[in-house]
Amino acid sequence: MLKISTFKVDCTPPEGYPIGFGGDGSSATIRDKLYLRGFVLDNGDTRCVISSLDYCGLMNSAYDQLVNALAAASGAPADQVVVHCVHQHDTPLLNFEMGELLVQEPFPREWWSTITKRCADAASEGLVSLTEVASIGRAEQRVYGFASNRRILGADGKVRGMRFSRCSDESLNSEPVGTIDPMLRSLAFRDFKGELIGTMSFYATHPQVSNGREMYSADAEGEAMKRLEVSCPDGLHAYFSGPFGNVTAGKYSSPTDLEGNVDQFGGILAKGIMHNLSAMWWEDPEGFEWVSGGFPFPREELDPESLKSLIHDENTTDGNRTVNAAVLSSYLYEANTSYPVKLLRIGTNRCLFLPGEPFVEYQLYIQSLIPDEFIAVAANCNDNFLYLPLAENFPEEGYEVTSFRWCTPEFESHFKAHLVSLLS
């Protein structure tokens, strides 16, 4: 028997709090509320929590604090709790250890403790309405005109240009879409009255198309959730960004019409999810299985004292200071010696939850291992491991390889070997 409860929590910071890491002193007004949307699954023997947060990311102790709070509140083991961050860029990215290195506290710990308690209380209160699941459905649809690979290679095999979330260089936009996973995948849960309890949808791209406006914004994905709540008000709808490290909407988005981007791309997602909900393949669930895996993280050997000196050198640019502080904070955080992988299986459906920002090729590899089965993948289930390129991408260079990255090329072989074992 499978039971499920849902919860939704407003996690919007107060007006005037910063955007992203907060190191640049920017402060935000509020365009959209930022929510944690969560599901507690109960199979009679154990529980798990799957949640999606409208934040750019949670790193190190900020992530662990929320996970532990949700675990205690729901009765689920901590290693069976997932907090995914959608990764919209005009939202918070919490990393208290980075703040300590920079000798600043953009987001007060007391405020975050209040938010985590609010989330835990909501998860706990939701347990009184645990509902037996009569059927679980799945569907997938190809999405057009959204995702595109952002790394454009030159004749020398190195990155010659980047299609970031908005790109005004027509020579780059005229290049092919490149490697993406075009499929939007959705899961849905129904009760014995045939009513929808909740849905989860997964698509692999950087989610932002309107960032840079100094206002908290749930971006196109938040717009899609708003539209779903109107057109399909039954149940809780949540969105999960798949491995998006090298994928954006840059080929298709307007460099200037940011509100138009929200409308356009939010509409694409909402329409795709609604199509999936109308085309579900349903089956009877018999509970769920959970596997917590992982492997030693192949990481560069860093010199912490040298990096600290560089961080505090007044001649270091703000950009390099931020990159080095983010990398060093993760390097020094003890839990990050291992790369955790979490797998949920309900009937013939699988969901894989990965930390960091893997390149989309990792998702395509995962799909290739079980090509006749349904598997949805969510990335950024903590952002401690930052960008995760393939081994072949290192000599190509480019933004992801040369900035927020501390894995080595060996990550690819370790990851693939572990996934073969995990999915076999």
C-alpha cells in the first residue's frame, strides 16, 4: 500500500534580502513568492520526502539543516529526504560556509532556521491527511523551442562562445540546438475517487529566462506552476530541473523582453505538463522502494590556505572571489567527500536524484541504461558539487570547466560505473 501527503510552504525572503550568493550587495523586491512544494510517501514500513524549492541552490549546512528538519518532522530517514532546488537565478543561493570565508552573512542563519521550521511544521501537519494512492501515472512529451546546448565549439575543438540564458549573438543562436534531452516527463498520483493528489514534472534545462532584474522571481517554471494551479486546481504540482549544466533557453529566448520570456516559456511548460496529465499511463502502486547510493567524489586537490589568501586579496576580482569561496567552502565541508545518489522506484517508474549541476549527457546516459523503462532525473539536490562536466569537456574549456567546478575528469567514469550498478 502506498500513501501520500503534500505540503506547500512560502519560503520567500523579506524584501531587501540579496539575490544569489548575495556577495554583490544586490537586494530584491518581490515579483513572485518562492515555494517549497513537498510530498511525503509512506509504504507502511518507511517514508520518504520529495520536495522542490524555488531557490537557486542550497549548499553545505543550509541544505543539511532543511533535510534534517524534514526528516524529523515526517518520520523519514534523512537519507530518504530530497530537497531539489529548481535553480532560478533571481532567488537565494544559501551557503553559510562561503559566507564565513568572505566574512559576511548575506542571509541570516536565524532567518533560515525560521524557514526550515516552517517547512518542517507543514510536512508534519500534512501527515494527518495521508491519502492512499489508487494509481500512479506517467507520461512524457517532446518539448520544442526551449532547451538548447549552450557550449558552442570552434574549429580548434574549444568553446568559442556560450549561449547563456539570453544570447544576443546571432552567430551563436544560428548554431544547431546541440545535445539536449527534449523530453518533459511527468508523474501523477490519484486517489480512489479518481481525483488528483499531486504531480511531479521533470525537464532538463537551466530554468531562468528573465533573470537580472533584482527581484525575486520563480521565472518560467513558477509561471507554469501558477497556470497549472488554475487549469488543474486539484492536487499539488511541482517542477524539477533535470541535469542542466550545459543547457539553457539561450537559442530561443529574447535578450530584452524578459516578461515576454516568462510568458512564452512558462506557457510551453504548462502546456506540456497539461498534455502529459491528459495522456497518463496508469498503474496500481504497491508501495515504493528506495536506494541510497554514492561513491567517493573525484575532486581536485586544493590548497585551502592559498585560496583563502586569494579570497582576501584586495586585487582579486569579485567574480574570482565568489568562485574561489564557493569551491573552497564545498571542498572543506566534510560530507562532500562522497557524491550521494538517491533512487526512488514506484511500480515501473523510477526517479533519480543527483546533487550538483551535471551536464545533460549524464541524463542521456542514464536513459540509455534502461531504454524501455521510465526514469525521471532531478539535479541540484544540493549544489555542493557545482558543475559536473564530462571528461571530454575539460580540454574544450569554457565557462563551466573554468569557474564553479572542483571535480576531476575521473568523475564521469565513477558516475557511470555507479549508475550501471544502481540501475541493474
